[in-house]
Amino acid sequence: MNEPTDAEVDAIVAADLARYGNRAGPSTPLGVHVVNWRQLPDADAGREWTALREWVEWFTVRYRVPASVVPNCWWKHGPLVEELSALHTAHLAAFDSSDNGLGPISWHERLAQALPRLSRSGAGCTSVHSDTRPRSWTAATDDAEWDAWTSQAHAH
């Protein structure tokens, strides 16, 4: 049996594309970017915080999210900022003009998964901010014990 020629392969691919459509999607990047809050430069902070605040305020009104889930002091809760920022980015991507049409329903599916996490992330703050103490690793690990432990693989 002979190998197909380049022209025959091109014809087969063209026929498949005509029959099934081009499912590769657009090659242009989405008009959104992900904010890495951990590495956000101070020079960009004002713009990113403002964009997130505007979206959070719209989101909580549009979806009737109570203060028990997203308290007014949401921006003081790191885990809540991360969740809301991720939802914001996903929302922008889902409604981007390059989306294939499944973005909005996918975003709502993600929202359903995120709501329980949102509830836990800002827990305790409904009318007044309650500062939570973040976990600290200062003096939590005995360095000599760590060094002894990490000198072996412990794979057995």
C-alpha cells in the first residue's frame, strides 16, 4: 500500500474541515489577563483593585449575593480576594467575543462550585470586619529536624 501524497492528505484535511468545521477555535488571545496578587507591582495595584471592586459590586448585586457570603470588607480577606479575582477573570473570558458560546454556561457552573468556598472565605464578617490571624511559619519548623528529614527520600 502506498503512502498518500501531500496533495491527497491536504484534500482529506480540507474535506474533514468542510464536513466538521474548524474546531481549533480562534488563534487570537482573549482580552483578559490573570492578576497574580502575590506578585502584583504597587504601580499596577490601584488599577487592578478598582477593576475588581467594580466587578465585585456588580456581581453581588446582579446575583444577589448576601453579605454573609461576600462581606463589605471582602478586600481584607486574602482567600476571598483570590476567589473573587478568579471568578472575575473567568467571567471576562466567558463573555469574551472570542468565546465559542459555551463560556457563559461554563461560568455559571463554576460559580455554583465557587459559592461554598466564598461562604467559607469571608466567614465571620457580616456588619463589622473581624480580622483573622493568618497562619505563621515563623519558628514552626525545627530546621535541624527538617535538614535531617530531607537528607533521605523516605520512599519506603
